[in-house]
Amino acid sequence: MSPNLHPMINVAVKAARAAGSIINRAALDIESVRVSQKKANDFVTEVDHAAEQAIIETLLAAYPGHGIWAEETGREHGARDSEFVWVIDPLDGTTNFIHGMPIYCVSIALAVRGRVEQAVVYDPTRNDLFTATKGRGAYLNDRRVRVSKRTELRQALVSTGFPSRPDQNFPQYLALLGDMMQRTTGVRRPGAAALDLAYVAAGFTDGFFELGLQPWDVAAGSLLVTEAGGLVGNFTGEAEFLEQGECLAGNPKVYGQMVSVLSKYSKFATAGEKAAARQNLQVAPPAPSGNPADEAPL
């Protein structure tokens, strides 16, 4: 643990590494991991539960008066009325994990009176540790990170997450995805929102957008982005996004351009904006230009 880190971050790092060790051991024999389904295409494994337990035990050993809000066990652990609440996703990217795809992470954030002030995102497959303390910047391992400097959405690489459950609006998502694909250099779908946000903070990607997310998916990553000089909000650009189910992040220039594209798809959009989004569902994508140079992949 680093003496330069906030004491609460050091504890969260200890918890994240303990969870990461459990995940890495299980990944050596993924076929033997027990998997259950919470709902359609929403999986949980014994590894999620074991990692979450290790995190909670580590945090409460150091801070027994703090609250816990965890993906698998909710608020059943810790103090119920504390102003300090740890928001935990023990294994973000479970679907990737159970298929052996090494893109997943541990996400731990501390919210104080509802505002995220400490964040750890740990990628156990690469031993990459992202940390942030409010007002102190964001770091990857021991190196300070900043969001990218690209100023044009058309030059940007952005990440997203695809809907996978029957109750999600697939036609709407395909329309907004088509909007973004036509306006960017590329769109990627890694499969772990916390890691997607960490990559925006590190400047590996220029932006991120996704619907249907939970607070534990985005709490830690959102602080990484803002401490790295980026912006995070809902699709209309409002900062109060944590429990709204939609998240958009990017460097300041790209973020503003993404808002202009995606705001009409927000559940907080005006009636006129929603009408424009519905119109998009009925409009076919533009025909190829006929110029091979225009269609060549980057």
C-alpha cells in the first residue's frame, strides 16, 4: 500500500486485491465455477459472492461504522444510517468471466453523504489498479492519468454496452448506436462498465455511453473520469446520473458533442427530442457513397 494514497483508498485497494486473488484463482479452472442466473442474461457466480464477501470483511474491519451497498447482498451489511457508504461491484463483467474472456474488474467506491469521494477499479487480469480521491487526481498504478485531448467526436473512439435482457428497448438502442457509429472513428463493447470508465479516465478511449446501469457499475469509474479532467452525466448532460440508469462520459469536448447526439434518447429528453428519436427509428441508414475511399476501414 502506498503512503501517498488516502488511508481509505489504501483499505479499498487491500479489499480489491483480495477480491482479485479470488477471481484469478477461479479463472484458472473456469469450467468448475458454479453459475446461476438472476434473470435473463444476468448471471452471478460463486466467485462474485466470495469476492464480495472478502471486500466487505476488509472494509468493515477497518471501518465498522460505515455502510455497505453491494451488488449481490445489497445493504444487508454494515451500518444502515452511516453517511459513509461503500458501493461495491465485486466482479464487473461476470458474463466475460464465465466465458473466459479476460475483461472484467473489481469496483469499489466510497460515497459520503451521497457524493463519491474515493474510488478503486482493479483489473486482476492485468494487475492494473486505477485509484482516485476527490480533489487529488486519478491514477493508473502510480502514474497520474488524464482524459484524452481529442476535440472532435468524428476522431473519437468510444465504448458502450449492449442491452441483453428482454425488458430493454432494443430498437431504441440500435438507433442511438447507429447515430454514434456514423459520427465516431469507432465504437467498442468491452463488457465491463467500470473498466470502460477507467479507460476514459486514462485516455485510452475518448468517451463512453450506456443505458441500464446500476450505481455499483459506475460509482468508482465516474470519480476516476472527473478526477482525470473529464465529465460524467446522463444523456442530457445532467450531473445527477448515479441512480438514473444512463451514463455518458468523456473528455470535455467529446462529452459535449456526445450529449448533442444522445440527449434525444434520454428518458429525461423533451417531447420534441423524443419525437426526433422516434423518427430515427424509421429512417434507414444512409446508402454507401460509392467511393471506396469513403468506405475503407481505419
